[in-house]
Amino acid sequence: MLGLEVWIVYAVVGAAIVAYASDRWSIEFVSLGVMAALVVVFSALPMLAPTLSAMGLPIGDGFANPEPDVAFLLTGFASPVLFTILALLVIGQGLYQTNALAPVAALAKRVGGKREGLALLFLIVLAGAASGFLNNTPVVVMLLPVFGAMAARLPGGVRPYLIPLSFATILGGTTTLIGSSTNLLVASTAERASGYMLGFFDQTPLALLLIVAALPYVLWALPRALREDTGEGAGFTFRGKQFIAEQVLVAGHPLVGAKAQHGLFTGLKDITVRSVRRGPQLFLPPFDSLELQPGDTVVLAAKRDELVNAYVASAAGSGEDEKRRVLSVHASEAMLAPGSRFVGQSIDVISAYLGAGHRLLGVERRARMPRVALDALRLEAGDVFLLASSDDAFEALRGQRDLLVLEETRSEIGNTARAPVALGLFGLAIALVILGAADLMVATVAAAFAMVATGCLNIRQATRAVDPRIVMMIGTALAMGTALQATGGDTAIASGVVALAADAGPVAILSAFFLVVAILTNILSNNATAVLFTPIALELATDLALPPEPFIMAVILAANCSFATPIGYQTNLLVMGPGHYQFSDYFKAGAPLVFIYWLCFTLLAPWYFGL
């Protein structure tokens, strides 16, 4: 007979599942409430045990201690796996800030040529492969603009490809121990509960078999279905504004040495040279064989990223103080308001008004792209300025009426010159773990520190990568799993599953267990699902007198089946807006993939594990 404490813990866990799934309250609020409930329960029950027993309410023997110790509930917040996950988030932010995956997009374009659809599918495969070793959230963030630009000329726009991109990164994350935080949590929970150690590549063979079975659906059937279901807004693309900029070239500037061919600077990616002034001489297109030199004043049109990168590169030859200042500012946009006192004025006037806290990088004018020098340009209402601003200077712009700050455009400036360093640090950490030369937590925490120490990202960027929702969710999930173990609730669930399917055999039990976890991971957090079901998996293996590996693998693979809802995984939410998807699109696209994954696991697992 189950004790009262088991039913209370079940109630707390059930309420947590409902609260997380409802999305009515913040993750932090729900997590704090769950932790408070567990602490109160495990503090009060031992003291109330005699009274409750006298009332005929059974209490487990473990709660007879009149001086309860609830510190074990808080150990999840000091778990090595939590620090590993946070370190991986910082490493991923470093790769994102340095734009280290840009060569991947360039490779996809070369492979696909003018066939954008083929290039996008190839890029999806590469993104999935990268997600076996990188946090998949920054992978998707870095590739979203690339997908938008490459899909601009396709009939369905970007819509047929973004859900497959998200699904591919989730699938890729199942292939290694660090591919997903879910995998790390399962490994940590299993090791703490039973001493079972999961290796870096233990899940790789089975995960690859399931991915091979799922790829035809993800790469062929799903894009076709999404293309046929194209609705309003499906042609959405990341157009990317073209800013007019004027730059005086100095030694080391990335444009120095560029040479015109057939009258144009065709070798400059996403940059159009409008005019070049060299002393008293003005050059206009066609430029013949003109080669850009230090001292030239160049008027050009370029997208935001190119201008920001050029701004960062301009500080490369400066002192350390200047480089630190450049990397501590934000890129943002501000629009000249109708009726502003600056309408009709020159760029010099607006630059003087902005002051030393801002650097004007470019101006966007939708109507036309003039070739004149910027100091000859007269400002018009609706002009958009690309600014590099310090925090204080940016805050000072808010509230005044002449310039309207476009809040959603604000982003930190990354040090793209450090991309090789970021890739090298990440590769070194992975190599040390694979070779057994360093513990996973030690390697990832050291690599995260090195990212900051070498300038791949600054402290502010690193701290922003540490999402408090992840800390609270993981710590609370570990506490709920610990509470189930302490009360015997996990044993009771495992025994019940075995009793219900006693005549079906271990294969049917394993299959049913996989399906339950796969369904719940789309409602609850994948991390919470993994932590809650790992102890149950170990109990099932013990009750069936089987090795734990099949059930541990079932938790890892099923908890990553977050395909059927946008709340199932963060990358699903990331692509929802750009792809103009609705909640129902995820169910229609993801439910078949969950079924395919479950069916393939049911067929392959008995052969793979020899059951």
C-alpha cells in the first residue's frame, strides 16, 4: 500500500506538469512554486507522521525522523550536469557572436548552386550533423537569415523548410551525449541513481538508424506537405535592408585591395560600391580596373551585417582599449520621425547631435540609393540610421521625438575575427572529452571561460546566454525526480507498468514506455520528462531483470521527440514566427514523425539490444 507521502508527491508532480503545459505562468514562477511545495511537504510530513498514523493515514518509515533534512531537494542546483549545460550555452553563444558557422552556409550555396531548394535541404542535413556537437538553438538562430535569403525566389518562400530545419537539429541532438541537454540529464540521473555510466557515443548507432528511417519524411515528404499547405505570408523572407555608408579606408580595412572587374567590384559579397573619391578625383561606375587603396573615401550600399563587420574590423589595428570599446557597444536602428527638426539637414548635423556615444554606420533610404557623399545628403522623414551605441547613449535616445528607436533591431556586436578561435576552443573541448583526457564538465566550463578570456564574447554576452528559466527548470526537474525516488514513487509506477503488461513481454513494455515518454515530452518540458522518467526506466529494467541500457536509450530518444507542439522544444518556437506557422502546423507535421520514430524504435530496439 502506498504511503500518503507518495500520493502527495504525485499530486505535486502532476500539478507541475499541468502548470508547465498550460503556459499560463512563467517557468520561473512554476518552478519556484514546485520547489516550495516539495520543501514544505518533506519538512512537515516527518513532524506530522505520528498524528497522521494515528488517524489511519500510512506514512513511510523514512518520514519518521522528527528533524527533517530537505537539503537533498536542492542538490539539483549544484549538479555537474547543470553547469555543463550552462557552459555549453555560453560556448554556443560564443560561436554565434563570432558567426563561426558562416562557412557552413557558404558550402551549402556552393553545393546547391542556383538550385536554392537543394541547397536548403543540404543545409538542413549539415545543421542536423552540427547539432550532435553544438547546442541546436544557436545553430538555428544563425541559419534563419540564411534560409530566408536563399528561399526568396522559391514559390513557397521559407515556410516549407523551417520546421524541417528545427526537426533536423532535434534529431541530430540525439546522436551524442552533449547533443542535447536532455541526454546529459538522463546520463546524470542514471549515474546518480544506479551508477550506470553513459558514454559519449553510446547512443549514436541506434540514433543514426532511427534518423536514417526518419530522413525521407523530414527532407522530402514534409517540405512538400508544407509547400502545398502554403497560406498567407508564406512568401516571407528576411529581405535585409540596404544601408548607404561612407567609409574612409585605412590600412587593414577589409575593402583595401579590392579590385574592380568588368567595371564592378564583383568580389565584394553583399556590398555595392556606389562611388570612390581619391583626392580631388571622383570615380563612378563603371570603375574599369580601379583598385581600392588606403585614403580612398568609398560610398557603398550594404546590408547591416557587412557594415557592422567592417566597423569591428576597423578596430583591429587600434589599441586594446579601442577594441574593447567597439565590442562593448550595440548595433541598433533609429528612424527619423515626420516633423523632426533634422528633416532637410545634413548627416553632419545628426552626427553632432548623437554625440560621442554613437557611431553612425549607415543610412537606409527606401526611395533611392544616391551616389553622392554622405555630407551632401539631405535627410528625409523615414530615413533609418544604423548606429553603434553604448548602453548609456542608447538609453538616452529613448523618449525624445526626433529619432524613433527601433527596439527590436538592437543586437550586440560580435567579434567575427575570433571565429577560428571559437571553433578551435570548442573542438579542443570535444577532443579532450572523446579521448578521455578531461571530464565533460571540466572541459566545457574551461572552454566557456576561454571564450570570454580570448574575446570571442564579453561577460555581458556570456551572462545573457545563461537563461534563468533553464536553471530553474532543470533544478526543479531534478528535485521532482529525487522526491519520487525518496518516496518510492518511481518504483510504484514501474511496478504498475510491469503488472499491466505482464503477459505482453519486455518488448511490448519497452515500446509502450517509449510512446508514453514521447507523448509527454510534447506537453511537458523535454528536460523535465527526461529526469522524471529515468528513475522509472531503471526500475522497469530491474523488475524485468534486464540491463538498463534499452530503457535508458528509450528515455533519451523519446524525450527528444519534441515535434508535435511548438512548446515541445525551443527551436520549434524560434521558427514559428519567421515561417508563419500555427500551433496546428506542428501537430500535423510532428505527430507523423513521432509515430515514425516510435514504430522504428519498436522494430529496431529488440534486434539492437538482443531482447
